[in-house]
Amino acid sequence: MLTFVLRRTLQALGVLLAVSAAAFALFYAAPADPARAACGPRCDSGQIAAVRQSMGLDQPLLTQYTEYLAGVVAGRDINDVDGSAIHCAAPCLGYSYRLHQPVAEALADHLPVTLSLTAGALAVLLVLGLGTGFVSALRHGRRTDRLLSGFTLVGASVQIYFLGYLAQWWLVHSTGLLPLPSYTPPTEDPAAWAGGMLLPWLVLGFVNSAVFARLSRSQLLETMNEEYVRTARAKGLGRLRAHLKYTSRGAAGPLVQLLGLEAGALLGGAVISETVFGLNGVGRFAAQAVSGQDLPAVVGAVLLAACFVVLFVALADLAVAWLDPRIRLGR
């Protein structure tokens, strides 16, 4: 198991290094004048020159990238447009000259919103997705299975911006059953935090649980036909107990991997969800950075999203390897 963990860790670091190189080249080397793009349209020639020197754009591209990676690990000193020196602490993902703030600090300000949205949405996804898939597989071919399959088909087909606005119109503005989506730090008022995030949790969890439910149903049905499950049934084990004891664990591998992908993608920023519900999280921050052509902020958001995806995919792989020894033995 230790060998598998080390190998998977090295693979994850290699992926992150490749993503960082691609993002750095795309946003720093591709523009004709990265300093002007990073500084913004209101900067004069002197400020653009200061930004160019602070970003090290007068140095070879490889040197720029090496210094950027060194800043991620150990931090670096950066000059603002007015020439004032600023220490960007590790992990330094660059400095936003438009926000006059290190990118890592700006992302940290928006991260609690995304963490709250992701935690609740994943909880709804697990309960609704696994529950629907479990019952649908257990009642395969019956009316319950057909109804649940139609339910998940609707969830997989509907767009989150349509369902989000529809749910707000009905549950918030028309009936007043739920409060207007908002974010309150849970340490200040847990009830207000849960109430303000409840509708985004339900909508985002429902939309993402549809695919999860259909996959869990297909995996459970496939595992139910395995020889060891049929043997357990032949020895007198009930259908529900066999489903809980053997089938669920045998089908867990692909579901855990999908859950890791979902968690990483949501933590990287649910752009549409945060925009629909007016939540100022990482996804909305990244969208605003793209529209404002804030290159350092865009690169930082890309690297943060890549870190989350790689981290949770790696954790999912480790969980699958623990569940199935054949995976870690390379069989």
C-alpha cells in the first residue's frame, strides 16, 4: 500500500507541475504585453513598466516560471504599481495589481463560501444519489425503478441556471418557504448559515446527484450478477442483506472515483451556481478575473482548482485501492 501511495503522490505532483506550466505559459507568455493586461487599462506607461519589472517579464520565460514556482513554495517580494514593496507569503500565487492584494489572500477570502456550498451539495448528492440508485437497483424492472429512473433523467437533463432561478422564484419570492440565498459565516450564526445555503445545496446537489444515481444503479446491477453475490443468495442470504453486505462494496470503486471528481470540481469553483445564487465564492471570483483580464488572479484560480481536483482524485484512488487490493497491486 505504501508503494501505491508514493506512486500516486508522484503522479499528482507531476500533474500539478504540468498544469502550472501550461497555465503560466498561456497567461504570461501568450499575451503581447502581459504587464499591460495584468495592470489594467487605467495604468500609465510608468506603472506598466513597474509591473513589468516586478513580474520579471524582462527575464527569460524559464526564469520567470522558476521564480513563480519558488514563490509558491517559499513566497516572494513584489512591488505594487506605486512602487511599494509587498511580501507575498507562501503559497504565493501571484499578485493582483487590480485588487492590490496577493492572489492567495483574495482566494482565501472567497474560499469559505465555496467550502460551505460544496459540503452541503455533496451531502445532498450522497443521500439522494446513493439512495435513489440503491432503491432503483433493488427494485429493478418494477414500477419504482421506472419512476426513479425518470426522476434522475430529469435531473440530468435540466440546467442548473434554469432550476436555480425557478426554485428561487417559487420557494423564496412566491411562497417564502426558504430565505434568500446568502452566506453567513457559520461561526457567527449557524442557523443563518444553514438557512441561506439550503436552497443552493438542494439545487446543486439534485443536479449532480442525477448522474451519480444512474451510475450507482448500473454498477449495483452489474455487481449483483457477480458469482460471489449469487453464491451468497443461494446460501439463503436475503436480497436486502446481500445488497448491503456484498453488492454495495463491490460497486463502490467507480462511485468513490466519481465522488472525488465532483468534490474537486465543486471546490475549484461552481461558477454557474455561485452566479445564480449571488454567492461570492471562488467560482465567481474566477469568472470576474477572466472578464476583467486579471491575469495573476486567473492563473491563481486555475492552480487552486487543479490542486483540488488532483487532491480529491488522488484521495479517491487511495480509497478505491483500500477497497479493492487488486488496484494497488496493479492487476
